[in-house]
Amino acid sequence: MPFWLQLIACINPLTYAIEIIRHVNIIGQISWHNNIIITKYFTINIEGGIIILLIVNIISFVIIKKVLQYKYN
């Protein structure tokens, strides 16, 4: 994959979920320190992928809460 496309894919949180599922299906076990995304400048393991997904979820809940409060007040 070209470098510029790797950067765009790494911004998408769905990439992390898909790579974790793909890794578990291929390997058959969860090892927190296995690398799932390897690029020129950084690598992400399963633990890092789950942390990224949790942070995105928390940010999404906070934004949605503020939008709903604004809309219904």
C-alpha cells in the first residue's frame, strides 16, 4: 500500500478493529504484543489498537452527549 494511503487508513478507526479481528482469525489466539499494523514510522500492536478504539469511543460519546444536550435543551 502506498505511504499516503497508509496514513489515511490509520486515521480510520475501523482499520484497527478489522486488523485485530483478522489477526485473531489467522493466528487463532490473542497475544497483546503482536504487531497488527506496521508502517514506515510506527507499529501498532493489539493492545494499542484496543486503546485507540476505546479513546475513539469515549470521544464519540462525549460529542454525542453534547450534541443531544444542545438539541434538546
